[in-house]
Amino acid sequence: MNEPAASPVTDGPLVELVDLHFGYGTRPILSGVTMQFGRGKVIAVMGGSGSGKTTILRLIGGQLKAGSGAVRVAGQEIATMNDRALYAMRRRMGMLFQFGALFTDMSVFENVAFPLREHTDLSDELIRDLVLMKLNAVGLRGAHELMPREISGGMARRVALARAIALDPELILYDEPFAGLDPISLGVTANLIRSLTDALGATSVLVTHDVEESLAIADYVYFIASGKVAAEGTPDALAKSTDPFVRQFIDGAPDGPVPFHYPAPSYASDLGLAEPVR
């Protein structure tokens, strides 16, 4: 008897990007990007502003479609899904938006309850229990009656994290989860991402600029530059790397392979000068 074929839903990486190309109009953003995000892992995607990191999250979520290449989640090609299939796939994802993006006219409780009301037919009693459980996981059960304007930025990010895990997703996408946080809130948020990933058995993908905190919690890291994967590896391997790009990013050096200036004609040309400015 032949062995049954391995299920694409349970075997292999949860997310695969294969030779991915994408651009806005005539401006290329991603050029031949290939990545794999393992199940139960924290994966950090780093790079300078405008390198295409958030675009990768939007391609995974089906908000954008690649020009060529493949985006697969749990073995399913995102670009070929109809609206119903894509909606069902998004139920298996959680999203932490940059700066939280809470609904300002809803309480902390109702923000976390929103995906449960939207995607399930659970009773009010069960929704209440689940919301309080998620808020307790991020240390904010006691703040459930407060409005977003009544909590700090760090607390708002934790409420957004509770909302992102409300449906116990297989995949959690984080868009700059550490932006604008004070050192204490940053450390708390980083530890929550790691502990919740382990508790849920989820795959967490962090798009971030924060090197220190990300290397402390990530299992694997991709560096993006000029629309390509410039470097990749475990945090330990990258910390020891002598690659000029990796060293510039980790050390925050102003000089290196990543230029400060966006590509432009010569300064003399823009100023209408015959000779270059010296």
C-alpha cells in the first residue's frame, strides 16, 4: 500500500515566498524575494524604510498581489484565492498594526471582542470569558472598561496584541510592533510576542527596525535591501557576521552598503548648474 501524501497544511513551513516580484507602477519594490517562515517560530524581517517590509505583510494577507512569484500560507496560494477563501484564510491570521490601530469609539473590551463577534457565533458569556482571558495574558484584564484615550501608548499596543490573538491564530503578523514605545513597554511587548508565540504554537512574523529586541526573541532573521534578501540567518550567526550590510544595520553605522540618499540625479543637475557643486 502506498503511503498517504503529506498534508500541505501540517508539513513544511507555514508561509513561503518564492521568487517574489512586486512594484508600485514602474517602481520595483521586491525583486526575486524568497523566504520561509517555520511553524511555531518568531521570524524578524528587517531593513531600512521603504525596503518593502510592510509590503511583504500585505502580500501575505492578500491585500496586494505579486507581479510574479508565489505567496503560500499553509500550502495554499494566496493570489489564486477567491474572496470567500481569502476571508477564511484571514481568520487563521492575527494582525498587529503599527501603533495598535484600536477603534477609538470602542472600549478595550470591545476592541478585543471585535474579531470574535465578526468571525464566530459564540454567546456573549463565552466571548466575555475569552476576552478577559486574552487581556489577562497581556496584563490588562483590569483595564477592560477603559477607552483607548484613557490608556498609554504601550498599553494600547498590548490591547492590540490581545485583539490579534483573540481567535488563536496560526499566523500573527506584526507591523513595527516596537515603534514609539518607551524602553519598559518595548521590553514587555517583546517578551509577550515570544511567550504568546510559544503558548499558541503560532508563527510570528515581525517587520521591525528594532535590532536589539528582535534579535533577542527571534528564531530567524531576514534583512531586506534594494528589494532583495541581503542576508539571513539565526540571531547568533548574524551577530557574528562580518558581512558589511549586516554589520551596518546591527551597529547602526551611517556609512556602508545602505545609502542615506534616495537615488536621484546629480545635485548639480537639479540645481541647473553646469559644474558639480564642490
